[in-house]
Amino acid sequence: MSSRDVTARQLAFDELDTPLRDTTFVVVDLETTGSSSGDDAITEIGAVKIRGGEVVGELSTLVDPGRTMPPHIVRLTGITSAMLVDAPRIEQVLPSFLEFARGAVLVAHNAPFDIGFLRAATTRCDLAWPSFQVLCTVRLARRVLSREEAPSVKLSALADLFRVSTRPTHRALDDARATVDVLHALIERVGNLGVHSYPELVDYLPNVSAAQRGKRGLAAHLPRSPGVYLFRGPSDEVLYVGTAVNLQRRVRGYFTGSETRARMKEMVALATRVDHVECAHGLEAGVRELRLLAAHAPPYNRRSKFPKRAWWITLTDEAFPRLSVTRRAGPDALGPFSNRGDAADVAATITESCRLRHCTRKIKQNDVHGPDCPDDAVGSCPAGSAPQSAAAYATAVELSRNLIRGATDAPLRDLRTRVVELAGAELFENAARLRDRTAALATALRRCQRLASVARIEELVAARPRDEGGWEFAVIRSGRLASAGVAPRGRPA
């Protein structure tokens, strides 16, 4: 073959991926109070950032778990409750770790454990979990090493096998450093097998059927840009909808070992093609995804499958209105709520603070409310037992409307005063319950009023700088995304 032929050869899309030597890995290890990410907490984070076989940064910190350390964990790690007294809480540590790991492949020994704890902590801190690529050195070791060579793939056993420079000690940074050496040793083993990029490394891992890997060609036509992808089935039905910063890379992940969800493997087995909608940036992709989910209700989507299925608090249309929790947003509605119970609790707080009725009987325009609702009964109607005409009752209705609109905060002030009175009377449990209900109401009002204020703007042009330079733009008209675009670096905004 001539040199001209070599130069002109078109690269396959597998060859365009970043080589392992140029890939940034963040090797992370955690110490925790136990084994359950739902019930236990992180006590220490150690992370090492590497590229090209060299360490480019380290992060290490103890974390206050907000509880005493179990004795068996103290014996294992040597971390005592006294050591954690002045340590930062996870809310302070997690943003720093996410920034440290931004754009890198996360590596951990037994990754489901460490990544599970990090994701659970991210959820509790109300932060967004970045779409990290993850590599588990336990799975990689089981794939690379024979049972004869490595009867156990515990970190201590692999440290002995590869004679690592840092011994694992059940302390986060030491174990992360040991995992770095293990990772490098395993990558050396697979380099001779034609594995030179992260996607190829993931492909090399087990649990990928030939049929699943064989469908990688469905991603070949996708661009390497932000957008929405739609997996379609044999009858061209939409099976699944998702978003991606890099469409081709994200969709290819469904055909490799990085996809471990049985539900997604089943979906991939049914898929016959992948459609896409190229977008200017992530905001446009997120909005288009919600619209496509509402239009198609794909069977393999679980989260956000029905984006319009929210709960709202509305006033009923009758002579003596009361608050009702419904799926439809009427005039002066408060919401949206993802959980009906949360909406019902907030509705009850408004009903009591504004003295609305919660009795459900029909009352005609010329009738009165009150005689059937005695004040001294348990669970009595907040509107009281004194007879009220529709005109008199309308005062309470208008107060609730003004509260939802943001025209008054008098009910919130009254609730705060009542909390103070209960605490002063040493009825602390009652005060705490009312405080929490008041806070939930205030949070719901703030969210709804902020959304309503944006929806009232006829046209809003939003812009933010891009990491790679230039600007992202979004045009929002009456609360709906109308258009989106990007101004690249060097072009006037």
C-alpha cells in the first residue's frame, strides 16, 4: 500500500476516540459508616487525577457524617468520631469533588459501591449528578486476570500481585493511590490486545452480548454534538428518548459494557434504528426531550415519562370555593407538585391560614355556610360554624388568591407568629410541625411565583458563556422556549 493510500484512508469512528494515554481518569475511594448508600454516610473521600500515567492532582478530606462512628468501622478504618468533629459536611465537600472530577472518567475498585454513595449524596444535597463515564477495576481485573493468577480481586490481593507503591490501608487516599497502580497494571495487560481507547476498554469488559455489540452501527450516523436521541422499534415506535452532550458517544454507550441496566439491554435488543434531533445546547435538548416524552410516552423511559402529569392546588368553581388537588392547573393555581401528598399538605395549610372551608357538601349561592361545621369538633371546618353568606365568605377566598399570586404575605406572617407563640408556651413539637408546614408553603409559593413571573414576560433572551468560549442563547416567550442558538468564540454576541 502506498503512503498516499495510507494518508487518504478514512478513519473509522472507533479510531477517533481519545487514546487511553490522553484520557483523564479520577480514581476515587470512599470510607463510609456502613454498606448502604441509602442509610449510611460518607466519612472520607480520597481521589487521584491521572493522565498519561502521571498524577496531575489529588483530593483528600474527612467528612462529618452527622452521626457517631460504628465500632466495627472504627476498627476497620481507624477513623473515630473525634477525628470528624471539625471535618466539613458532605454539602461542603461534594461540589469540590465534582469540580475536581469534571470531564474525567471515574475509576473505583468496586465502582457500584463508591459511585452509589456519591450519587446518593448528590441527590441528598440537591445537586445534579454529571454524566460521568465509570470504570470498575474489579470488573476489569476479572476480565484480564485468570483465576489461577488472581484467586481474589480484592484491592489488597491485587496490590500484592502488582507490587504497588502505596499499600491499601482502608483509608481513602491510600486506597485510591493503590487503585491507580492497579489500573495502570491492568491497562498494560490489555494494550497488547488492541485496546487503546476508553470505549474499546469498555467493550472489552464482560456482560456484553454479541447482538448488543453488533448494533453499534446504529450510532454511526449520529453527530458529535448536543441533542436528543430516539430509539425506535420494529414498527417504528419510539422505545426510549434521552439527551446527550455528544450524541454519537452517548448512544454508542448502549452497545458496550458501560450499559448494565437490564431494561436498557432489552430495549437495545428491540431497537432497529436511532433518530436524533441536533440541538444548540443542553437547555434546548432538555426541553425537546420533555416535549417528545409527552408526545410519545416511550415504554422504556421511567423518569419524566409523563412530564405533564403534575399536581396543582386550585380553587373549585362554586359559590363557596374550596381548595382541591387536581391534575389540571386552573386560574390562580399553585404548583406544580410531583407528589400528591405534598400538594395536599400545602393545601391544608392554606385552608387553615386563610379560613377556607374544607367540607365538601354543595352550597348554593343563596345558602349560608357554617351551621353544619361546629368549631369545637375535631377536624372542624376552618371557615367556622358562624353562618356566612357567599359575599362574606368571598373575603377568605380573595385572601387565598392574593397569597398564591404574591399580593400578600399576611397568612405567612400569622403562621410565623403562631410558631413563636407555641414555642413560647413550650409546645415545641407543635411549633416544629407548624414551622415545617409553613416552610413547605413558603417554598411552594416562591417556586410558583418565580415561574409565573417568567411566564408573564412576552419575550426573554437568556445568555450564558460556554466553557469553550462564545455564548449560548435561548429565546423564551411567555414561559416557553421559542428558539436556541450559539455564538462561537470570536463572534460578537
